[in-house]
Amino acid sequence: KPHFYLNAITTVYNMTYQNRQEDIRSFLQALARYVRYMMNIQSSSVAISEELLHIENYLNMQELRFPNSVTFTIRCSKEAGRVEIPFLMLFTLVENAFKHALDLYKPLHLDILCGFWREEGFSGCRLTVEDNGPGFSAELLEQYSQGKIPAPEKGHIGFHNILEQLKLAFGRDDLLRLSNVPPHGARVELWIPAEERPFADPLFSNL
């Protein structure tokens, strides 16, 4: 993604004019971690805990890039953190939320939850990314309710790719779930089949 690195260089360039020396050091350190993670993967899957560290690093970079415009919370049970998911799948959801929900007129907040969940037909790990942006369009939610995600050329390549990955990895097409959160915001959920647990994680008691 060349645009990401070009934006990073521009961010550092602008910080030099603002005399933000400490922020420059922090940003470059975070950028180094970002590049190392993106280029040093040894497998097609990764533990959720590792992906969350990458996401936290990415969001810290965005906080430096857009001061006072980005906040986030990340909550993950220890057991869920050990579950492996396809590399960059959860990150793609976070990156997508950041891209579509960021509004420079109000702070963006992301809430990321990862925990075990069990209900009829499913036992495994539930990963949720919520934002306080404008939410999904009625058209997209209607298409999704019919089992359709618009083709990549329509601007939804992230969701399209995730659906394909989930089908390949788990043989199911019901593991990506989209909804809106009243009064404003979008929620995307990944349901990852995993070892059965005898409980539903209390992280989700208020969803």
C-alpha cells in the first residue's frame, strides 16, 4: 500500500515544521514496528493477541497523525488472544472503519472486543469492531442480508476478501456480520470457529 507510506513520510515532514520532535521519534518507532509486522509474517495465520498489538500500534500512529481526533479501546480475554485467525483479517476491519468513519469535525472512537461466544450453530471466538461514524448504508445492509457483498470494484474489496477468506478457512459464509449501532456507528463482527468453551464471554454482555 504505497499510499500509506507516502502519507507516513508526509506526516513526519509536517511534524518537523511544528517542532514535534518527541512525536516524530514516537511515530518513526511505530512505523518501524508496522513495517516489520507487515513484512515478517511466517504464516498465513496469526494469534489474535499479536494482531491486536499491530492494531494498537497502527492506531497510535493515527493518534499522532490526527491529534485529538482518534480514541480507541481494545478488550480481549486471555483465552481468546490465543486463537489464530487469518493474517491481517482483523486489521482490515479496523483499517476499513478508520477509512470510512473518520470525520475531522468530531473525534473517531473505535471499540474492539474479542472473546469466546457460544450459541446454537456456533462455538468459538467473536471479534467485534464498532465505530461512531455514519454507519452502513441501508443499501449495503440490504445486500448483505441477502447474502451479497458488492463486488470489489464497488469499493468494498475489504469485506469481499474477508468473506472469501472465511469460506476458504472454515467452509462457512455466515461468519462476517454487519450492522449499525444506534444512534450512530457501524459494527462488524467476525465469528471464528474454535475450541468449544463452556461460557459466553462477559465482554459481550452489553451488546
